[in-house]
Amino acid sequence: MRKLNAQGYGIAGSGLELDLVYNPQGPSLPPDSEILTKEYKQVLAHYDVFFNRLLTISNMPINRFRHQLERDDLLNGYMDMLRSRFTEKNLSKVMCRTLLSVSWDGHVFDCDFNQMLDLPLGGGKQAIHLSELIDLPLANRPIAVDAHCFGCTAGSGSSCSGALTN
């Protein structure tokens, strides 16, 4: 990171952004992103390392992380925690409402996580190819949802751009 800082990345006023991403280890939600950002900036400044933003994201209970939770008999507890920390105001800001995820072969999904789970756009029965979108109305479209979606709506929320609320 020092080399990036030396080129201006992460330096206030340079116009060159350098963001860090934090996601917790294990079955917990990330701490408040504003507090964590201040702490990280303070500690890393001692090492002459600077950045613009610290994005916090939640671990989604899918694929490898889900298997780890199942192996350690923690899946039900983690899912209960995500459900109990559901925050309705996050619903308007989740990435699946404004972004699409496109696979390497051109198939479209509501989000990266649905892509990883092979859940087609809008919960359809088969994947839709990018070339088919020209004829599809995307405004107010249904969004494929499943239990993993609580990971985006729990607590401060989570998306590619970090916490949704603080």
C-alpha cells in the first residue's frame, strides 16, 4: 500500500481513491463502519499507510462459508442472528435493486450472490442471457430472494459498496 500511497492513492485531495474492505471472520456482523474506519486510519497512519474508505461487508451464508458453518454446527445460529438483525431501511439500498451481475458467459443475475448460487434473474426457471435484456422491462422486476439475502439486510447492511446504513 505504501507504493500506492506514494503515487497518490489514498491521499486526501489527490483524486486517486484507495478503499479497503473489511469482513469479519466467522459468524458475526461487521462492526460500525465509521468507528472501524477511524480506528484503522489511526493505526495504519503509524505505518504511513493511508486510504480513503473502509467498506464493511457481511459474510454471506453461501458456498464455502455455508459449508464451514454447517461443519461447525453454526449455520442455524448464524441464520437466526441475521434474521433477528434484519433492518427494513436497508431494503431500499440493497444492490439487487439497482445493479445486475453478469457471468463470464453473459448470463444475468440479480446479484453476485445469486450468481454464485445459480439463481436466475427474477427467480425464473432458467438463466437469462444479456442479449435477451433488450426486450425485457427491468423496472419493478421481481428479484430472486432466498435465506442468504438476510446477509445484505442485517444490521448496517452489506453490499459491494460497504455498509448500507450507520
